[in-house]
Amino acid sequence: MVKNNILPYNTLSNREWTVDSLNFTLKVNDTNRIPLAEYASINKLKVSKLTFNEDREYPYIEVKAINPETKMLEDVEYIKPNEFPTRAKLVATKGDILLSKVRPDRGAIAIVPDKYDKYIVTNAIAVLTPKNISPELLYFIISHPTVIEELGLMASGSAIPNLSLKKLKDYKLPLNSIDNDKENQAKELYEKWSKRNIKNKTLGEITDTIFNEEMVKAHSPEDRKDDNYLTIPYNKLGNRLDTKYYFSLNNKNTQWKVPTQKLGDLVAFKNTINEPIKNQYFTETIPYIRTQDLEEDTLFIKDNHLEKLKCKEATDTIAKERFLQHKDIVIPRHGGNIRKTNMIPKTLEGAIVNQHLFTIQTKEKLLPEYLTLYLKTKYAQQQINLKLTGTVQTIIKMDSIKNIDIPVPSLEKQREIVDKILKIKEELSLENIKDKVDRFVMDLCHL
């Protein structure tokens, strides 16, 4: 049976007569819905009403500074008052929520951080100052797909839809109550979400940070150099003009808090099988690991996308150790990127590698996890850069790996560093946090 909706005559005064628009107008006038104005003042502070220091640069926010995917501020400009453009009409402060009125269906929403006391904002953005609700909870409510869809339906204009300020002030949220018990959950989730999206660090970047904090001696201010500039005397240039080489040369003498050793004294290189020989782990097909299977942003090799070769019988007895073992370390020979070093997970015991990879095992003074993470740092990569050979395709030689200097703290300290890095990586996992945020947001709006 077809359902018919009866619309009041005054609804037809709306310029948009599409079915979606008319049904939406009927829906937002539902008396059970809560007016947005009850929980937010809109465009409260105006540039024209405030005074500014003429010598100071203020952060200026355009629509393009809001990332609709992460719903965070990015690439904020800095301008002096005499450079304010004519559209710079609004002022936002810590905890305000920014909502793009241009194409609101994109969901360009962000919370103003506390880095500055004032942010200048274009009038293409609405500034919502929360009242009787935390910025984080209101932010998540406005981020709900239903709210974003409805704001899009309220926008007018065919080329570039724009949401009028009057419509936004009259808008009613698609919920009949707000659960204040969700305040703490919203704050906790937003802290994790903002940390992940602002830092957006790879495993290598996290490892660089932790090794710098835990293992590198602090420099005095006068010893600190600008990483963006390096002066090389002309007579030191020789026949090399590549900047990567000289930056690596300049940074090779890192001052560590603990003694260093040559990597060759701490590991054993394995002569691994590279043919698909049947073994105790694999009897039908065997995983085959190549350079393209190694990743910078993971500790272990992922086993769900590897090529598998059909096993064949061995003609001679082959020692178990010649196959890959759990926590063996695999390093690429080609490409010059030692950050792509990975460990072998338990599920890949018995697998094989091709001839373009080194396989090593650590001795008793070194945890395999610690070594793998160290090889993902800039400190290891800088040392490798000095030894790379080849012009078309760079090659890492075995001696280059053996001669890497590595700081060797106690095993307890190594474990502490590994655990710290992996904990941060887990906390900053976008997939993990995004899933929690999505579930939280979807549970907010109800009628």
C-alpha cells in the first residue's frame, strides 16, 4: 500500500519542491526534535567588535583548512590585521565548532583547538559556541550522517550549495534528548581521534621519536642545527652532489646514551631456502616472500596477500633452520629503503624468501623486535644512505648492514622501548579509533 504524506500549505512556500526537500521540511518541524540553538550560540564573536594587535599574526581559517574526512583543522594560514580579507568576519576560540556552510553535505566540521586565544574565520563557516554541552559531544552529534544529510538538504544553490545562517539557526537536531552520560566518552574518543589525525604518524616516525627521547643524548641549544640547511665547504664536495648523502653524513655521528656495536657482531645471516620445498610446516603450497611484500608501517610481514608456490619434494635432507623461523628478520637488498625491514610471524614459519632479501637472526644481546624497529629509524637509514650503490636501482650490500652502528641497552630497556612504540602505534591506529567513533556517533541520534 502506498503511503501518502499530507503537507501543510505553508510548506509549499519553500522554493525547493522536490519530494526529498518537502518531506525533509515536514520532518525537521517535528516538535520532538531539539533546536540546535538550545545547545549552541552561532557566530557569537565578530571581528568588527574586537580589537587586535596590529603587529601580531593571527591564525585564519578558510573552508579549505577543514578536512572533511578527518574532521580536523589542517593548513591554517597566519595573517596580520591589516591583511584580513573582507570575508574574515568571525572570531572563534577554544572549544568552538566550525561548520562549513558551503556544501555542508561534505561534513567539513572541526573543533577549534586551544593553541591560540583567537582564530579569525571566514564568513563561509558558521562558528558554533557550545552551551550546556561539551564541545566534543556536540561535535559528534553534528558529525552524525543524518545531521550532515539534512544540512545538505537545507542548502540552496545549484552550482555551489550554500547553507543560510537563518536555516542553520532554525535547524532542529534529530534527537529528542541528549544523554549527558556520554560526555566523558565523547571527550575520551575525541582525544584519541584528534591525536591520531593530528600526528598521523607511521611506525617509522613513532620509532624515530621514541629512540630520540629514550636513547639519544640531548644537545645544548648552541649545538642544535637547523635540519633544513647544511653548509658544506666546496673542497669537501668531491664528486658527489646529492643532498641525501651529505645530510646523512652530517647526521651519522649521533650521540647515544648507551654504547653502540656493529650490527654484524650481534646477528647471524641465514642461508635460507628460496625453492618451494615441502617441509613440516607446508606440504601443498608454500608462502613466497618478495621485496614488494615488505612494508614500512608494520613490524611483522602480513601473510594474507603473499604469493604461494606449489611444493615439491626435497632431493636431500634440508635442516629445519634453513626455512624461515618465527621472528627471523627480513631486509630488502634492492631499493635502498631499510625501513621496509620486517619480522616473520608465527604463521609464516617454514616459508621461503627470494634471492633479493637478506634473512638474519639476532644473538642473545639483541631482541629481534628491537632490531627491527631500529632498522625502521632515520638513524639506520642515514647510515645505509652513505653506503648505497647502483644508479638505476640502489643496492644494500651485506657489509653495509654489518657495519650499521646500533645502540645496545639492556634487554629490559630494549623490551621497554619496543612496548612503548607498539603501544603508541596501537593507540594511534586509525582503523581501531575510527570504528569506535563511528559506533559512538551512530548511537547518538534517535527519535
